Amino acid sequence: MQFPDELKPEINQIHSVRSDDKVIKTNSPELAKNNYGENFQLHLLEEYKIYVEMMDRNSARRGQINAFYTTLLSAILTLIFTSIEKSILPIDKLFLLLLSALLGIFLCFVWIININSYKQLSSLKFKVIHEMEKYLPYPCYAREWQILKEEKKNIQYWRLTQVEKYVPLILAVPYLFLLIYSLIQLFNRYFTKI
């Protein structure tokens, strides 16, 4: 069975199972299953359900984080132009542009870190799910990745992380322009009058 590189199960993994409040560590999945006892399959299925639910919640949280950053960065741009146009804040407009540009770029950078963090967390969760599926009658997620890999020639599949990592970069562009503009204007204001 073939997995994408980031989802390949590692060889010689140490499997641990609980047996009478002891943790048994072994390199053999079968030995771990045998040491657990008769409720192994039932408990594994319950843990699998919970873990898949946690994976779904992680994905939902990832979407919420993306919506949060998109809204926040768009709102900052709107507030910048509204406050400059109506002179709401008693601060120099160029300094306001500079501070806002730096804040926007910083938030885009933090957002990219969040995306990478969720990507790593999702990869790890899928590895655990694939390990659990070895003991279940049908490995749904492993089969899904296998089918995707087989049909990769016929369809263009873009992983969510590949697409979502460009959104912060796109939203950083107006902030970069604001930064460049404000630095040029501040330079002209303070250094060309000499």
C-alpha cells in the first residue's frame, strides 16, 4: 500500500497498548494486540471513532483560523483607508500606514506559521489513523489515499495546504505596497529637505 510521503507509516514503530493500567511497549503490532486482551477490537474501534472526530474538529478549527485571519487582515485594510480618508485618528497618516503595514505583514507571517502547524498536526493524526486502521476490517483513509495516488494521472488534485498557503501571501501584497509607499514618503519627508 502506497501513501503520500508525509503520511507513510514508519517502519519498526513502537506500539503501545494499555493492559490493566499498564502501558505495554513493543515493536510488534500483533504482540501488542495479544497483550491487550479480549476487548482490544472494541476499545480500538471506540478510540478510532474519537480520533477521527478529533481529526474532523482539527480541520474545522483550521478553517475557522483561516476565516479569522482573512477577516482581520481585510478589516485592518478597511480601517486604514477609512481612518485616513476621514482623519479619525490623531496620528500622522504616514506613521499610521507604516504601523498598519508592519502589523499586516506580521499577521500574514503568523498565519503562515499556523497553516504549517495545522499541516503537521493533520499529517501526524493521519499517521495514527493509518496505524489504527491496520486492526480494523477496512482501512478507509488509507484506501482513499491509495485511490487518489492511482488516479493522480487523470485528475489534478491540490492539497488544501498547497492552496491555503498562498492566501496569506496574496493578502500580504497590499501591506507590502503600503510599507514601501510609507517608507518612501517618510524618507522624502525627512531626508530630502536637507
